[in-house]
Amino acid sequence: MKYIASGTNWTARRAVWGDGNDVADWTPAQLARANARGQTPNLVLRVPQGMTVTMVAATVIDVIAR
Amino acid sequence: MPQTHRLVTLGSPALWRTTPGDPELLFGPSKPLALVTYLAFAVGRRASRDRLVDLLWSDTDPEQARRTLRQTVWLIRQRLGNDALAGERDELSLGIDLASDRDEFLAALSAGELEQALHLYTGPFFASFAAPGAVEFEHWADLERHRLRANHRQALESLARRCLAAARFRDAREYAATLRDDDPAREASWRLLLECLLAAGDSWAAGIEAASLERMLADGGRKPEPATVRLLAATRESHPAPARVEGRSLGAELIGREAEFSAILAAWDQVKGRPGRHVRVVAPAGLGKTRLLRDVHNRLAAGGARVVMARAQPAEHQIAYGFAAQLALGVGELPGSVGVSPQAAAALVALAPQISSRLKASADPAAGDEALRRRTLALEELLAAVSDEQPVALLLDDVHWADPTSAIILEALLHRIAETHVLAVTAERPGSGRSPIEDGGVALSLRPLDAAGCEAVMTGSGGLPDEPWARTIGTRLARSTGGSPLLLLETLRLCLDNGWLTLDASWRCPDPNALESALASGSALRRRIESLEPADRSLLTLIACAGTPVSEARLCLAATRPAEEVAARLQRLEHGGFVGHSGSARGWEVSHDEIAAAALALAGPDAQRDAHRQLGTALLADRDLERAEYPLAVDHLVRGGAEERLTSVYAGYLQAAPGRKSRRQDETQALAMLGEHATRERVTRLLKSRPWTRRIDTGTWLVTAAGVAVLLAALAIFARAIGGAGPPTRIAFAVAPVEANPTLNPSPVIELQDDAGRRVWGAEDSVFVQVAEGPARLEGRTAERATQGRVTFDTLDLIRSDSIRESGTPVVVQFRARGMRPLEWSPTSLPRATLFLERGTLNQQTLAPPNPSAVIGAGDSIVADLHLRYTSPWTAAAVMLGGTPTWGDRRSSYFTLKPLVTPVADGHQRVVIRLAGPPHGRDAIT
């Protein structure tokens, strides 16, 4: 899971966090698209190709804390 | 000159004055020594005179006793000095420092220095002392003796177990034997000894000790304790784990792999209480992977664990599901296996027909990808069933030799290992291209032995003398063998065989110069094989060519020699450490891949060809040959160049498939039979070998009946079919990719076909691939030349160049070859992996798709009950369901929920998530 959550392909051999493509950093458009289509594109770090677009199957739940 | 006093109480009691170089005995076992000893260990090192009288002179009247005490005190002061005993009122106290073995023993125990403690414990406390009137002292000494002895036993047991965990089996069995000898009536000590012997793989000695234990129990009219009954049964059933013969007593201890051994045992301990784990051992050939797994097997089995050991064989690489079937058979033997569902049982019977003796089911008829999927799921279910009650260890050796389908199954099992109660230890060579190890897995790399390790291997078999050659032997062996344990043992055997070294209780070197030149020239393995008799070498070549365990009967057939002669030669080869029996009905195999490689290299290509031909012929002549072994026999015939024999095997194939009379079906049979050895010439030759009645199908017969002219036309078509397809006019997928993520997966395989859709074997055209439409580009090799009518693009990445928000524009990839119709493929037209929330609640609030949200208090915990719908197009892949909140530490807050069955067009899962909520604001769980 850490690879998906960090937007890293296993070819990188370790999860790379905080490089802008972590699932926690998904844009509202990516989140909306996940709920609309059941998947959303994300930039995933691959070695040696670098960042490549990969479709990730996902669904999103909004939690509002007051 | 400094003088100290040493009180010896363990073993033979005495008090010594320890002047350096000149120890002097002051008291042997006597009442003065007893008095000093009592005071030395008494609280405050003091005691009342009445107490001392009671201890040592209770047989006389009090006045006489007090006089005798005064005389004894005088004597002690004479020997130890006036300060030795101080008298205060009615008390006596010890006034000098005394070093005592008893105090040192207890201090070593407290410090955890168990080996030092055992070294100090030289016998029972104050043994063999008795004197008139000293009953009280004897009683006191008894109690102290009992306490120290219990400590000693505990140290022995702890040390034995510590050595077991560190693979120091020789030490472990010594400690355990001492413990057993210390109290032969204690069953727990016998059990530990048996456990150590079984762990060391010495089932012979274990059998002897077990018999002694049973006799002792019978003599005493005792019933064995339940744990003893279990271990006795294990001893009776024990046979050495799939063993490779080490020969003589060399390499009896696991040297240089203690850390890895301990790591695997630690993983096993964790599996006992937690989810399953995967330990991957990676090392080049000859560095001890198999030995490590074998020792782990023995250790776990000796402890009563459920262990399954399976090993992939080089020759089985082309037998589809071969390794998976071996694994299923091993696991299927475990208790609980009958608990699998009927569907799983059917798939398992299809995978490994022999398992039907345990699982009552008919073989599942599924084929292709569906068979792979079902068998993967069935093995997962089988593992879950057998590990339901207690953990199971899978020791999987040489997985780099596993056939491709088994490798896929293994990968899926390992991805879901955390869902089971299984420790899977896989051993493989580097660069076998497997996925990185899963979360929570352990990766171990075996390193070559250093000089100390090489020396330790030698000292494990015998002591090294303090001579010049012995001081540097470790360094020279490490240099000569590259630190490979296998080559090290081969070098030592070569030295022993030639008398350059001798080994009794210790190593001797009659001629250091000869040893030096032997080590300098290296290649011990080659020289040992060269020194074999020609017939022994031929037999070794046969076994090496077999590439998989081969029975003695088949070896007799292949070698065309009498059974007695083959048995004698096998015994010689086994004694030399070249071959071993795999411990089951499977048969003989070369002791190590490196030995096999060296034997084959020395034999040369002609001898190898002969051996393959002999093996193929022998296999086919064996009435016990199973259907799954046919590819192996064919492989040997092909490698042996026995083309004529292949045609008769092909005839057998056709006979076994009645009713199939079309040329295409016969060609398919030929391709299936030849497997990776299929060439155009070979297939054509086989097709030509068919009886003429079979070469003309039903349609052609009708044509024949219609008239001569039509008959000629039919023959023309027939000749064309035999001679090969027409010119290539189109390209088609032999294997179509499923995804571009971004690598095209699986790798597309393009076939060049004629108008009738037949593969054109002779086609060598180039095939190009390009993006015909859409915002994407291809990376990797985009042009490949066909061989035997096929092209594989295995390094192709499809990189989308549009932005994330715009992504989704169709992309069309086109495969082209000159003069042929192009072939198009679009990733957007494929089934997609999707995940939707169908319904659910979060903290009892209903979640409403498509944009579910819930309001909670800041810092509240979250309990979400989610019903999910998903699509997963991947076949036999490991698809995991998990989540990540956008709050908290993202590096640790993600979570894995469960693996998903795949492929599934419309899957449903219900999951319950519990996690801490966000402190405030708006966040999301994805």
C-alpha cells in the first residue's frame, strides 16, 4: 500500500513521499474523478522512466471535522 | 609476593593459597574447610558459635564441642593468618577476602555469561563430604547443592536452546547431552536432546537416544509425558530433510550463516502470533542457500512445527505447474487440508493428481488463464486451511528454476502471505527478476565466507595445530575458493583424497608445500570429478543431465548397466559428496548445481547429447512414467537429437487424442509436445510422420470422392499445408497486452499470419509499433524482427503526454509490417480497474455516493462500514485493497485492508475501517 499511497512504482525500490503525487496530495479534480469514474489518473514515479501517468482505482469519502 | 585465597566448592572442595606459580593446598574436605565455607556464604559472613557447633559437632556434648571449635579456629588462623577469623562476643566472622568458584558461577549467571558459568561449574557443591556430627552442615550443603545444580541445569538448557537458534547444533547437542546425563530421569532433558539431534539432521543418533529413553521409561514402569510421546513419534518418522550429501564429517556445522538462520527463526516466532511473513534468501550458487533451508527445516521439524520443503528443479522449468504441484502435494499432506472447498479440491486435483488420495474430487476441467486463476485461489485456500490452527513454514528452494506458471502462483501467494499463518522462506539466485519483497518481509543476502569463516569450517571437523601452515589456512582457503562453502568443502575433500591433509581429532598436513600448490591451483571441484572412474563420471553426467531427481531404476535403464553395478557406483558418488538421494521417492540428484555444471562442462557436448538421449529413451521405457513427465522425456530426446524417437512419441500423442484429425489440431499437438523446442523443421517432420490416412481430413475425403480433378486440387492444398503456410499477409496478437501502466503488460507478441490465419514459421519480417492517435508516445524498442513468425515487444512503455486533468483522450497504438494490414490496439478500450462506494456508514451517518461525506467532532474516532464494488481485469495478480487518510503522518497512516479476488468484472467487498479522525477541518479518505 505504501507504494500506491506515495505515488511510487515498485521499480523505485522504496516509497518516495512528499514529491507532489502522494494520494494525500491529490487535487480536487483527481478526487472528483475518482468518485465519478472509479479511477483517477495520477503521476507515478517509475525507475528509470520518471513520472508517468497511471490510472489508480480509487473512491473517496469526505470527512468534515468540527 | 601477593597472596590470595581461593575457595573451591564445586567438585572437590578445597581451600588454596594461590601464590602465583606456587599454589598451596590449605584445607581439603574437612571440618575446618566446612566452617570456612559456611562463613564465606553466610549472611554478613558471620555466624554464632552455637550455630557453628550445631553445624559441625552436634554429636558431642556442648562443652566438648565448644573446645573443638576453638581448636579448629586456632588451626584456621595458623594456616590463613590471625585476621582470618574474628571473634566478637559469641560470634565468629570471616576476616579475609576469599575468591570462590561458587560466587563466580553465580556472578556469571547473573551477567548472562552462560558459557563461562558452565566452565566454572566443575561438579556438585561440596560433594563427597561427610563427618560425624556434621549432619546439619550436610543438610545446609545439600540445599545449596540443589540450588546451584538447578541453576546449572537452567544454564545448560538456555545455552542449548541458544545454540539451536544460532544453528550451532554440535554445541547444542553437547549441552543437551550433559543436561540429560545430569538427571537421566528427567524427560524434559531427553526431549531437548532429541530436539537437538533432529535439528542437526542426525536421525540415526536420535533413534538410538529415543530407544534408550523408551527403555528407561519402561524399566521404571513410567508412561511417557504427552510431549515425549509426540517427540518419540517424530523421531520414528524422521528422515533427513531433502538432503545433499556433505560427505565425511566436513561441514557438519552451519558456519557463517548463523545470523541468517537466527533471522529466519525470529520470523517464525513472529508468525506464531501474527500474520504470515516472507523471508527471501538471495545468494549466488554455492553460497549455502540449500544448506541454510535444510538446517531451518530440521530445526523447525525437531520442534514439532509443520514444515513443507519444496525445491524447483532446472529440468522442470518447462513443466507447467510443476513446482506449484510439488508445493500443493507437500501442503496437502498437512492436517487440515481436507477442509478446503469442493471447488478448491477440484482445482488442486487438476494441479497435482496425486493429491486425490487425500482430497476427494474430480479434476477441474478449466484450462488456460482460468485454470491458473482457479489453481492460485485453490492453493491460497489450502494454505489458509492448513495454517488455521497452527502456523506452517514453507521452505521453497531454488525458486529461480520454477516454471513460469508456478512462478505466477508463487508470486500471488507471497503477496497475500500476511493473510495467512504461514512463514514462507524462498531461496533464489540474484537477478531472478522477482518483485520486491512485500511489506513486512525480510530480505537476506548470503555473503562469501571470510578467512575466519573458512577456518571455522575446518575447526568444526577437527582442531588446527599451532603450526605455520595452519595459521594462514583460513586466508588461503578464502582466496582459493572465493569464500564459497561448496568450493571450500570440495577443496578440503580434494586435499583429504590426495593426502595433502589428514583429519582425525585434528587436522594434520604432512606436506605443507603440496598443500600450498594445491590451494594455489584452485579448481578443486573439476579435479575431483576428473579423478572419478570413467563409468562413475558417466553416471554423474547422466544425473546432471537429468536436472531433476531420477530413480535408480531409470538410471539403470539409461546407463544400460545392471542394478547392482549402478547401486555400487551411486554409493561411491554419494560417499564422495557428488550425488545425494532426495530423501523421498523422487530419486537421485547431483548434490549441488555447481557440481552438475562442472560435470557437464567436463563431459562435453557429445557426452551430454548421449546422456539426454539415454535419459529420454529410459523415461519412455518406464511403465511408471506419468503424463506430466512426458515433456521431460521429450525434452531429453530433443536435446539428445533423437528425432526418430520423437516421431514415435508423436504417434503416441496422436493416438491419445482420438478423433482429432484436422491438420491444425495435429500441428497444435506437435507444438504442445515440442514446447520451447518447436521449430518449423521439427514440426513439419512430425506432421509428415503421420499415417497418410490421418494426413487427409474428412473434407478432403469428400473431395477425393468427387473426382480426380478435385482430388488434385485437394492434394495441392495438402502439399501447401505440409510445406508451410503461404506468405504473410497480416499480423495478429499471439499475446495481446491488457494494460499500459505504462509498460504494455503482458508484453505483446505479434504473429505473422497468412490469409488463412496460420502462423508463417519462415517469416522474418520486421514489425514496427507507433502511436497512431492520441496524446502519448512510446518508449523502448519500437521495431523488432520476427523469428519463426513471431515478434515480442517486451520493453515497450506507453507514456501519456496529456495533463492529469485532461487524461482520458483515446490513444491508439498501431503495429505495422511492410505489406501487411496493420494491427491496432487501444488501452482505453480495455476493461478498467475501478473502485466505487455502493453504500455505507461513517460513525452511523449514511454515506451517499457519488460524493459521500460525513461530519464528525474534531478528534473523534472514525468507524466506517463500507460496501464497495470493484472491477479488476488482471489475471492471477495480487490486487490489494487499502486506504489512506489525508490527515496525520502520511508515511504511516496508510492501511491495507485485504487482497481482492481477481480477475473480477463485478466484485463486491464489505470492509470496516477504524481510525483516528482529523483534528479539525475537511479531509478525505481515499
